Amino acid sequence: MDGLQNILNEISASAEKAAADIIADAEKEALRIIEKAEKEAEKEAEIKTSEAVKKAEAIARAGESEVSVAAKKEELAAERALVDRATEGAKVLLSKLDDKSYFDFIFRFCDKNADRAKKGLLKLNEKDLKRLPKDFSDKIAPLGLAVSKEAIPISGGAVISYGEIEINGSFESIADIDGERLSDVACGVLFS
């Protein structure tokens, strides 16, 4: 019986190591893709910024202040396009995570945002409800959360609901919030 248990333990340890290696490789690949996208975005931003600066200098020499505003708007639009591409890339990366990594991400969102003093519902989309790990409900129960049986119309991520109050961690919300922050920074740089 001990020999069988040892074999089972070795198989289990081997499977856990293989799963950890797969997750580590996926995380490295995701970081590589994000870094590549950021470098490309920086290069494109430098080109657009250089073009906008040249246009602004020509406008200043000509004394056409209205066109200067147009150049800044063009630069801002280019920056916004880069932000949009980066956030779309992040959403794609998140949606391509394997189930374990994806639900680890959802758990971290819950752990960070749950109000343990209240009872709340974790709302997911239909796809995520179907692939929800069996132990996930038990895992979030100490956080004061239960998984809602009703699907919500989001592309991914989750929403924590305390009746009228919701904490939106959907991919759309995360992209909107981060996109707004980046736009605010870009506006501060352009118009300072």
C-alpha cells in the first residue's frame, strides 16, 4: 500500500510541477508580449510626438495659434490610440489565460476588494460560470462572497455586488479606468 501511495504522490508532485512550469511560461510570455507592445507604443509615440513638435514649431513661426491647438489635438488623438491599443492587448492577454491563472486573477481581485464584514455576490459572465473551478466558491467564502448563479454581460473579469453597491472588475471597466488615467497624464503633458 505504501508503494502505491508513493507512486501516487510522485505523480501528483510531477503534475503540480508541470502545471507550475506551464503557468510560469505563460506569465513570462505575457510579460514579453506586454513589454514588446509597450516598446512599440513608445516608438510610435516618439514618432508622433516628433511630428507634432515639428508641426507646432512651423505653426509658431507662422503665428497661427489655431493650428497649434489642432496639432496638440492630433498628438492627443495619437496618444489615445496608443492607450487604446495597449488596453486592448491587456484584455486579450487576460482572456487567453488558462483557467487556473484566470481564476487566480479573479481571486486576487476578490481578496483585494471584498468587504469581509458584509455578504456579497461575485458576478461572472456565462463562460466563466461554466468553467468555474469546483473549489472556487469555498475559496471566496471566507471573503464574505458567494458566486451568483446568474451570468452578467461582460467579456471577462468579475463584479462584486453588495446590493446597490458594485465593485466593477470587468475587463471593460479596468480598461476604461486605466485608459482615463493614461489620458489624464497625456493631457497634463500636452497642455502644461
